[in-house]
Amino acid sequence: MKALITGGSGLVGGYLTDYLISQQWDVVHLSSSKAYKKNSSHRTFLWNPSKMYLEKGALEGVDVIFNLAGATVSKRWTAEYRQLILESRLQTMDCLKEALRLEDHAVQAVISASAVGIYPSSKTELYSEKGPFANDFLGSVTQKWEKALDEIHKDLNIRTAALRIGIVLSPKGGVLGQIDSLFKWGLGSALGNGKQWMSWIHAEDLARLFVHVYHSKHQGPINAGGPKPETNKDFSIQLAKALKRPFWLPPVPGFVIKSIMGEMGTLALMSQKVDSETAKGLDFKYKFQSLASALTDLYSQSR
């Protein structure tokens, strides 16, 4: 089997690449950076989605495209950067669609990242893939992202699936990469009132889920959170316990977070509790069934 990965240099892309190689897949990357192509240990083709450019040969022999490309949302949301968040996702889809339309290929599926930010923030709702959907900035971006993916399926008759990713756990980056140093110093605390839900997933399970969705022939969206979401307060308590550090500081008020981070502070206070019934219905087996087991694994690896 051969996979083409966009965004392969990122956190999830690294885990997905390693997992595919462990399963004897041939893996190639797409990158907009000539420096990455030159220095990467993985065979890499250049592309420039904003100019609809894809290097010749990138699709040769590819069975599936795993799309992880898109500007990070974890930066201050200026008007200019908000536009980049949206355009980086839509231009990626347009570029892939045009290449798949024009070139000879054997691609069977495009499996793309999406996000649980498609759902409204709620401390009481449990979300299935049916929604409802948010009408805020992240909700709008994610819905447009998934619509562009679905057009590949409708117009080219290629199977597509969107993994609505929650909080990805890895000490290499993401949420843990940003906060675990504070917890290691004994300065960790809950955020806001701590009641917001965190639909976490171990990065290794997420990589496995991407591949499982491809093999399962699933079409459409699928929640990619773990089997047991936790509130921010419980998550913080368990993180401190995994790091063998005290947990004693009061929660950081929401207005303080927003005053420091601006509109991006919304990310720290969002609450999306998503179910994993679709993944379980595809017979996906989570390696990490509890947050405690996930954190124990991650921090035993990093020591």
C-alpha cells in the first residue's frame, strides 16, 4: 500500500507516518518547503496549493491521500490570520481535487483531518456526527472545510472521510506540549471553571484510526475523540498525578485567559463532548481506553 500525506511534518503527520511505515506501507509527503524536501528522511514532493501546483509524479501509485494540511489555529487570530486559517484548508482541497481530476491515478480515498470545533461549545450536550453545528468562526471554517472535501467525493466519485479530531495527546506538541511544563513546575491549574469537556485522544490511537477508517471503507464524517472525554478540571488533576506533581492552584478565570490570548482564548474554554460510537461501530479498538493509561504511556516514553 502507498499513502501520500499532506502536513506530514506536523505532530499528527509524524505519528501517522511512523505507524504506516510500521505496517509496511510506502509513504510519501507533500510539502511547500524546498528545505523540507531536501532534508526530510521521507520521499517528498513539492506543492503550492495557492497556485494550484502539484509536482509531477506525486500521485503515482498512491492508494490513499491522508490530508492533514492547514494553518494552525493556535496563534493569535488577527483578521489576516483568520483568512489564512480558512484559505489554507480550502486551497488544499481545491489543489488536491484538481490534481485528481486531471492526472491518471489509482487513489481510492481521501481521508482528511477535521475538528470537533464544528460543534457548538456546550457543557451538557453529547455530540454525534449529526450535529448540531456551530455558527462561530471555527464552526464556519470546519463546515466549509468538510464541504470542500465532500465535493471531491461528489464530483470525482472518490471516497472521502473527515476525522473530527479532538485534543491530541503527545508531549511533542499540541495541548500537552504547551502546558505540561507548568504542571512539571507544580503550577498547573484548571482553566475557566474547569467544567468544559475535553474530547482527548492519544496521538498513536489517532494515527491508527486514520488507517482504520481507510480500510473500513467508511464514507463521511467520524468523531475522532477518545472513548471517554474528561472535564478540564479532571484532565488537569490526572495530568498532575501522571507527572507526580501537586495540584493546588485555583482555576485561571476565563476573563484572564481572554485578556492574554484574545479571541484565540476561546480554544482554551471550548467544551465539546463527542461520542465515539461510529468508530466503535467500525470495530476500531482504542489502545488507550482511559486518560490515565494514555498519560502514563506518554510520560513513560518521554522520560
